[in-house]
Amino acid sequence: MNKNNFICVALCLSALISPAYAAAPPAETIVNWITNLNDSNANPPKAILIDHTEKVKLVSGEEAYLSGVSFENAGRNFWAGYVLTRPKLKQAKILKEFGGQSNTFKIHSTVYKGKPVDLVEIESAGSGQGTVESSKSLVYLSQWNTRLITEVQESSYAGRYDEKLDAEDCRTGSDDTGYLNVMSYSPYVVKTTVTGNACNDKPKGYKVNSTIIPIVINEIK
């Protein structure tokens, strides 16, 4: 085999071995693949902006992509969300359980029963009457479904207005935060909550609570 033929064969084999979607599908393709546009908060429904996309493995091992998106012309509490794209099927779906005012997520890699798995820490948020509430949900992806492992709630409230102070009384407010620490090589999550008032005098008056939570993935026996 001469040099030119060898190069041709090598390139052909490389093309066959490489996955069909080595990189994330273009934003326009993701939007066009969405099969549940009835769950879109955008007006019109296809006015969806892909803000950021990351590769994530479903629990089956299938490679997919998760996107944080913005819905144009949506209400204050409905402008953000998420889209899961499965190039293998050439389909995408809006994950209507999450979003609101946040489209931020993190992918955590761990090992469960000897198998590498991806977990997603996905945020939701909303606000009203001076209170901002949010949650961080740790899930794994099974087909189109999100399976909840655990979640942590957060809230921020400046406090009730006090006439003497001519301002909100921080002692009546709240500043509650939470963190999810996924163990890299063992099936556990450390869930930590930090709760207190809105006076910004940590650590005074704040309570810290940590719980170790086992990861359970029913699809892996």
C-alpha cells in the first residue's frame, strides 16, 4: 500500500469511528429539534436563545447535550429554562420542571456501582413581594426524564419595613443558602444548608447543617 492510499484509509476509518455529533449541534438545530414547543414560554414559541450548552451522558451511556436557554418576551418569572438534546434521535425537549429565573447548571461526574455516571445540578428561581427563592436539584437523566436525588432550597428576603429604621429590619429577613458536594468516586452527596437572617453578620446567628445522602440510581443494578 502506497503512502497516499494509507492516508486515505486512515481518514476513512477515522470518519467511521468518530461519533456523528462530536460537537454540540448548532443552536438553530437544537431549537428546530424541539418536540414540545407547547411548553415554551417564548413568544413566539420558537423565540428561544441557547445561552450555553454542555455534553452530558444519560444513565444509559447515550451522549446528549444540556442547554441553558432564554425565552424571549416571557414574563419575569418565566424567561429562563433548559433544553435536553439527543442527537441520536435528532430530537430535543424543554425540561419544564426547572428554570424560571435561572438557567444555570453544573455537571458532576461520579461512580455508581463501578459505572461512571453524570449527575446534573440544575437551578430554578423565582421572585415576588420582596422575596427571591431558588432551588438546586441534583438529578440524573434517564431517557427524557430527570430523576431527583436530592435538592436544596435557598431564599433571600431583606425583612419587614420598620418605620423607626425607615428601612427593612434585617433581623426579620432571611439569607438561606445551600450547597451540594458530589463525591467523585463514591455514591454520596454532602448536602449543606446555611440559614440565618439578612443582617450579613456571618457567622454570628447562622446555623450550618450538613447531611450525607446516598446516591440511588434504580436503572443501574
